[in-house]
Amino acid sequence: MKASRRDATQLTGGPMRLARLVLSGFKSFADTTEFRFDSPLTGVVGPNGCGKSNVVDAVKWVLGERSAKSLRGGAMMDVIFAGSASRKPAGMASVILVFENPKMAEFLQRFEASPELVEAEEFGDEPEDGEVIRREAVRDRVLPVDSDEVQVERRLWADGRSEYLVNSKKVRLRDIRELFLDTGIGNDAYCIIEQGKVDAMLRAQPMERRTILEEAAGVARFRSRKHEAARKLDLAERHLVAVREQLIGVERRLRIVRGQAEKAKKFQLLEGRRRGLRRSVAFEQYHELREQLVGLTNQVTSLEERRRQVTTQLESTEQNRLDADSARAQKLDRRHSLEQTQLEAVGVERQCQQRLEFLEGARAENLAAAETEAQRISVIKSKLSELSASLEDAQALTEAAEAQVTESEQAAASASRERAEVSEKLSESEQEIRRRSDTASGVERERARAAGRLAAMDERVPLLNDEVKRLTARVESLQHELVTLEAQRATELQSRHVAEVEIERLHTHLQTEASAVESVGDRQAEAIARLSSRREERSSLESRLRLLDEMASMGEGLDDAVKRILAQRQNYTWLAGMLGDLIETDSAHAPFIESALGEDLQMLLVSTHTDIESAVDSIRGQEGRVRIGAIDMPFCPAASRPQMQGVEALVHAVRCGNELKSLVQSLLGDAFVVESLAMALRLAAGEFRGATLVSRCGAMVDHRGQIHMTGARALRSGVLARRVERGELEAAIGAISVEISMAEGDLTGLTEESKIAAARHREADESMKVAMRSRLDAQYQADRLEQLGSRVRHDRDRTELERHEADRRLREIDTERSDGAVKVASLDRLLADERAAIALATEAAFGNRQTMEATAELLSSARTKVGESGALLQGRQRERRLLENSFDEAKLQDADLQSEAERRAERSEDLARQQAHAESQKIAAAERQSAAAAQVEIVAAQLEQAVHLAEHLSEALRIVRDEAWRVERDHSSVEMSRRESEVRREAIEESTLTELSIDLSLGFADYIVERSSAGFMTPDREAASREAEQLRDEIKSLGNVNMEAIDELAQLEDKNEELAKQVGDIDQARLGLNELVVKLDDVSRRKFKETFEAVRERFAGNDGMFRRLFGGGSADLYLIPMENGEIDWLESGVEIRAKPPGKEPRVISQLSGGEKTMTAVALLMAIFRSRPSPFCILDEVDAALDEANVERFTKALPPFLERSHFIIITHHKRTMQACHELHGVTMAERGVSKRVTVKVDQVSEDGRIAASVVETPAT
């Protein structure tokens, strides 16, 4: 038994099925809407434009559709609800598909896993922890998710964010597609047939049509895996080349780094000893500075104590002075306060007088206003009496008008009731007319269809007779073709054997050429390593040369004054150059010449001694020292010196122009190089007294007998030494460049040799490929011929069946023609009866319409009288309201005037009270003014005494401040000395930290312990410093040291081993991927072949879906040969040939719309019989079918409902009747779709749903 994993699940008690679809904010579905699919055959109905196709778009979208055009939009954002007249746009679109995912345990207990299933799963990836989709871990369910229910959701926000979820956990689109691989579910699979896709399926390219069959065959996943394996294979081969190049580079670098690592280790030994010496000297200097700081700190402490005493005395005196100032200020404030009080009392007295005068005037004004308001009250009383009488008259007129309005409204109501009764009768008559008309139209359409079928059958009879003759000739032709194909296949099998023998021979030759390529590659790698080493050496010398050029351009080693003059030499016409730039020597003598000349190297030269005065004048304002000499300086012969072993005259080592020889002779004529300082001292005291003697260790004894020490580093970095080094570097770079050119020539030769070897290898490889292609071609030709033979045999058997079928159809047509004539006559009689009934209903409707027009005139007259009476009543009511408003306004005015009179009386009493109070305040203010004047005189005497005390204390404060300044001056002096010592200490701390990375302050405690130990010996600072300098020079002589070379050496050795291992691993992986591609091809070829043959039989066989839906005819499904004429089961496209009953074989494009639809449905059903999908959505596929074809279509669905359920979007009543459940989609609110539950009789012919259903919420 062969059954894939997905097929197996369909044999269990509970197959996987689509349970429900939930939309929220998707296109026109603004609210959360749920579609449940509980029945095997579910219909979705509704008028055009209500959003039915949005349901299909939602399923495609959640399954991963990324084309906005395919979703009938301009951009993906169009799927979010865009708002309507009464609703805002949604912020997110969401669609959820919910599947029932039963276990397969019962099935697996009864059936063993087939070999096909094992092959399909053996290429899967291992699941990762936390993954929702676990294809390997979950084998007992249809979908690889360990859950009874699987929810697949897609969300899209208005800001562009998007996500996919499976059971509320985020996944990738790739995971969604892999979840449904080989299930027949997908936006491009055969489970969704949309509007226009029926025709597109038949008009599609053969390769596109093949994709549907691949999905049905379950090889889509294998194709995906094959592409992935091919991609990995390509990556592996490229990676192998890259890793081999890396390995060559690492081996080359290893040879270089080993030498650098040896130098680095020597550097570590020398640097360790030097750092130890520098550490001892630094700690000794640090110890000495700390001792000095202790003494200075004690002095600072003593002075700080004296400063604190003086400060205390100063603070006490300042406080006394502040107290006296405070007392003086208080007395002064007291006097100011009393004077202010006196002024305030005078001001209050004046204010009270002004207040009394103001209050007297206010009382007079208040009395006059009270008399005026009494007169206004009298006038208002008389007006109220007149308004009361007018109101009584207006009330009587209003009541009379109301009675007249009531009488008119009663008459109008009576007329309206009579008109409604007549209108109802008229409506009933018109409904009867429409009902009879609809019935008559239906009968007329049915008669036309019956007559059309009779005419079609008359046309088909001669065609069927011709078809029988043609089919008989076709059977004989196919038998002859079958014999020819079998002979050709035997020839191709012999060609395949010859090709296999050639492949064995070429394999041995290919291995020989590969060995030759590898040998040349090894020699080429060695040449590249040598060339790289010389290039690095040249780069190092060029780097040193650039450094020397930069130092020369910056005037490194020259005094600032000399640098400034040389930088502006165009301003100094007298300047002939600097001595150091005009003489030459070799590198061995350069340090000695620099030591002997000293600052004379920076001497600025003039052409003649007459220019010296102008030169001095031009640089007189320059800062710093400048030495000036004349080129024509007269020669002063040196003293005669004996020639001795180990003594060399420096003047002979100098090269210069003839004009400078006299000057050089004057400066170096008595300068010599000796072997050692001891020899120099001995000669300076004897025969070479007055000469300049330079030892080879850098010490110099000048003509005065003074000794000058110059470090080896300073000797080698002087101006003259750098110029000499620069010339030597240029020569060395030139020599290395010549060697590099020769090495590049050798490498070019090896490269050519490598190309020749590689070309021979490629030729052998190409020959191997040609032989393999020949073998494959022969095999493909044999398979193709076998397939063609099978197809010819199938065509022969099918043609024989078609001939018998044509005979049967001729007999059936005679019977159908008799039945059709009887049916047409019956429909004619029924149509006449309906037309007579329509005439009677029209006559009754005419009488009712005349009666309704008469009652309408009576109603209009009554409504006119009602309007006139209402207008009169409104006028009376307005007059009464005006009188009422005037009466109320007068009453309010009377009340306001009475209240104002009462406030005037209260105001008079209040003003009298305020006058009495102001008088008493005036008397009190006069008394306060007299008392304040007496207090001012007393406080003035006390203020004079406080001023005298403050002046005495200020003098005492001045004396104490002088003493404090003297103490502060002494403290600052000692503190400055202490800070200088601290600065020196910090300087040595910083230099030691910078040079040795040692923190003296942290390590000093340990050093004191070490210093106090019995075996400690105080180091000789000078000797230690000299040894450290010698070690520094020795380290410098090593040149550039790559300290990272030690670590790099270890890393490179590890990396070399790792890369070698990678080369082996990649080779092994490459072989594994090649084997995987071959296995995937074998499994895909076998599974596709089996599925294709099964679908072909069920589509085009004797009992196939095409013959069942068309009631006869024939069709074929076949593979298109490749360009070489062969059939490739992995690549060949799929073509369809259809021949409806009674017609010649046609290409698909020549079929009618209904025939195309039926052909597509037949192919779909054949695929479903071979490979059922859990569900299938058909979007108005019955739109192009007539009644008979719709009948066949609906009858073809039940056999499939046990393993799949169908969702059909339709306008056709017959299709609706076949559905077990109907979902209605309406748009009661403009732009917003909603779901309702409907029945067939609640849907009109154009798809409109009854209003009563639209207003009822869906359950």
C-alpha cells in the first residue's frame, strides 16, 4: 500500500479540516467577522460588490500572498479597512484560519509507514527547542504542530509592520509555507479556484500547470529542498576555493611570523632587564623626594598653627567691630523709625480731614436720588393696570382659534384614511401583475432553452456519424506507431551502455590531471610567499624613508630660530644654506662628525664674510640663538699631529664642494676619532692636547679638555645621520625593487603553467560531462520512448471506447428529441394562461388608480383648511405672548425700584457712621505725632556714642590684619617649596607610569619593606641608568619588533590546523550534497510519475471526470517533450487536450466558456481524487455554466465530501440548493460588509438577500 503522510490522515476517523475563518479590519470587513465551516458543502452568497470575493482574498492573504495586484489592490496597505462615511479607518488588518488537527495514532496502529513516507521525511531538518512547527518531533498529527487545533494568523498594521503567527507565536512566512507543504493548501495551490482562474488554469503555461500537479504529488517540498541543496552545494564549492586560498595565505604568513616571534622574545628579555633597572632608580628618587616632603610638611604644619591663632584673634576683633557697627545701625534705624512714625501721624490726620469732607457730599447726593426713584414707582403702578386688561381680551380670541383648528384636522384625517384603503387595493393589483409577469418570463425562458436543445441535437447527429468513421481509422494508425517506438527504445539502451564504458576511462584520466594541477599550485604558493616577504621588506624601508622625510621637513633636531629662518629663506637673500645640509659622509662616521661639530652643524652660511653684517641686522629681532659663518672664511691650519694606531682624522671622512673645504678644514681639521674614552683622555693630556677627540662609544673630549656625553640614540638620530640613512635607504629600496621584479616574472611563468594545467583538467572534466550527458540523453530518450508508447497504447484503447460511446449517444439523441417536442408544446399552453391572467389584473389596477386620484383631491382640500386655521391660531398666540412679556417686565421694574429705595436709606445711615469714625481717627493721629518728636531727640544722643566705639575697634582690627598677612606670606613660601617637591615627585610618578606602567605611590610601601630587609643594596643610580640606556640601544638595534607575533604565531598555527580540517569537511559535505540532490531527484521523479499517471487516468480515463461531467467525449493530459525531444519527469510541462462530445479535438483556447469551466472542474476533481486537499474554495466557477452543466457539476461533488469540504461562492440558485449551509455577505452599511445566515428562498436571482435577513444579526 502506497500512501503519503497526508493521504494517510484522510483514512482516519477525523481528517484535518478547515474549521473557521475570522476577519478583522480586512478590506470591507471592518468588524470582527467569523465564518464557520461545519458542513461539507458551504455556500457564500450575496449581491455583487458586497465583499464575497474578499473572503477568498483573506484566505490567500493569510496563506502568504505578497502580490497586492493578486489581492485586487494597488498596494498591500489596501487590505486594511479604509473607513466609510460613518467609520474611521482601521489601524490593523487581521485574518485567522483555524484548522482541526487530529492525531493519526489509530491509523498508524493499523498501517506501517510506507517506504514513500520514510523517503519524504528523511531529508527534514531537526527541530529547535521552542519552535511551534516541529516536523520531525510531531509525526502523529496531520500538521506538524502538537495541538488539536492550529490557528494561522497574519497581521498588518497601518505603519507597515507585519507578522505571521501560529497558535499565537510569531513565525516566518517560510514557516507558514512549509507548514502546508504537500497538503494541497496554498495561495498558488489547487485548493483555491478564483474568478478568472478557471480560464487562467487552462491558458497557463505548461510549467505553471505542472506546479499544481507537483503540489498534488507532494514533491513541492522536495523541489524546495533540492534548490536549497543546490544553493548549499554552490556555496560549499565557493567556500572550498576561499578556504584553500586562506590556507595558502596562512602558511605563507606562518613563515614570516616565526622570525618575528623570535625577535619579540629577545625583546621581552632585554626589556624586562631594562625595566628592572629603571624601576630601582625611580623608587630611589621617589624615596628621596618623599623625605624632603616630610621636612617641608612639618614646617607648613607649624605655620598653619600660627595662622590659626592669628585667624582666631582676627575673627574676635572683627566680631567686636561688627557688634559695634550693629549697635550703631540699630540706633540709626530707631531714629529713622521714629521720624517715619511722626510723618505717618501727620499724614493720617490729613487723610481723616479729607474723608470727612467726602462723606458730607455723598450724603447729599444719596437724598436727591431717593426722591427721583419715588416718582418712577408711581408711573410703573399705573402701567401694570392697563396691561392686565389687555391680557384678558387676548385669551378669549386664542381659544376661538384653537376650536377652528381642531375641526379642520378631523376632516383631513378622514380623507387620509379613505386614500390609504384605495392605495392598498392598487398595490395588491400591481403585485399580482408582477407575479404573473415573472412566471410568464420563466416559462418563456424555459421554452427557449428546450427549443435550443432540440436544435443542438439535430446538429450533433451527422457529426457523430463522422466521428465513428474517424475513430476506426485512428485505432489502426496507433497500432503501427506503437511497433516503431519499441524498436527505437532498444537502440537508445545500447547507446547508454557505450557511454558508461567511456565514463570509466575518462574518470582515470581526470584524476591524473588533478594531481598535475595540485603540484603547480604548490610551487606557485611558494613563489607568492617569497614575493610577499620582499614586498613587506620594501614597505618597511619605504615607511622609514617617509618618516625621515617628515622629520627633515619639520626641522627635527634644529633650534627654533634656525627653523624659522630656513622656513622663510626667501626673505633672506644672504642665506647660502645650513652647514649640515651642505656636507656629506657615510653612516659609520656621521655620529662622530655630528658629535665633533655639535651646534656648528646648524651654522647658517653666507657667501662672503662681507655679508655677515647684513645677515646679523636682518635677524636681530629673532628669538633664540643663531650661528652664522662665511664660506670664504680663511683657513686656519691646525697643529701638526702624529699618526697613531686607532686615531682617525674626521676631516677625511667629509665630502663637500670645493668652496666649503676651507671652512670644513677649519672646523674639523683638529678633530679625531679614537677607540675609547680612556684613550681620548690619555691623548688629550699628551700629543693631542687642544684637539677634539671623539670616542666610538659617544664620549667626546673637546679642545678645552671638557668631556661631553651623547647617548647612542641621539647620535643615530642627528640631522647628518638622518641624511646619510636616507641615501642608504633609497639605494636599498632600489635593489629590493629589482628583486621583486624578478620574483614577479617567475610568478608569471608559474601562473601560465598553472593555467595550462587547469585547462587540461577542464578539458578532461568537459569530456567527462559530455560522456555523462550522453548517458543521461540515452536514458532520457529510452524513458521518453517508453512514455510515448504507453501514451499511444492509452490513446488506442481510449479511441475504441470513444467509438462505442458515439454509437450510444446517437440512440440517446433520438429519445431526447421526442421528449423535448412534448415539453415545448406544454410550455406554450402554460404561457397563454399566464398572459390572460395578466390582462385581468391590469384592468382591476386601472379602476383602483382612478378612485385613488379622487380621494387625493379631497385630502388636499382638507389639508389647505388646516393650514389656514393654524396660521390664525399662531397670530393670536403671538399677540398674547407679547402682552404677557410686557406685563412681566413692568412687574420686574417695580420690584427693582422698591429694592433701590431700601438700599438708599441704608446708605444714608452708613455714611453717618463713617463720619463719626473719621473724626475720632483725626484726634488720635495728632497725639501720636507729639509723642514721636520727643523720642527722636533721645535716640540722637545714643547714636553719637555708638559711632565713637566703632571707630576705636576699626583701628584695632587693622593691627591684627597686618600680623595675619605676615604669617600668610611665610606659609606661602614654605608651601611653594613643598609644591615644587610634589611636582617633581608627580613628574617621576607620571614618567614611570608612562614608561614602565608602574604606580610608584601604590608600590612604595612594598619597596620600603624591601629596602629595610637585611640583604638590600642601594643601587648605583648612575651605573643603573647607563646600563638601562645600553639596553635601550640594544633593543633599538633590533629594529621594528612585532610584539603580537608571539600570540599571532599560536593563532596562525591553530588556524592552519583548523583550515586544513575545514577543507576536508567541505569536501565531505560537497559529496553529501551531491548524493542528496540525486536522492531528491529519484524520489521526486517517482512520486510525480505515479501522481501524474493517476491524475491522467482519473481525468481522461474511460471512467474519468471529463467523460462524467461532459457525458462523453475524450481528453488527455500529457507531458511536453524538452527541446531535445525527450520527456523529463522532473522538468517537462503539462499540456491538456479536450474533445467534448460531438466535436473535433480542440486546443483549450477554442473551447467555449462553459466547456473551459467544465474542463477545469474535471481536472480539479481528478486531482482531488488522487490527492485530496482538506478544503477547496470555488469562486463563481459556475458563472459560465448553463442549467444542465450546473446540474452535472453539483452531482459530481458528493463523492469528494468524505475527504474534503468545499466552499463555493455563487449566484446560481441550483448551486445554492446543493449546499448544506449558506453564509450571506451583505453591505447594509455602505462600505462595510457583514455576515448573515440565509436560506435559499431568501436570496433573489441577482444574489440580493431579503431585507428581513439583513436586519437580523448573524448567529
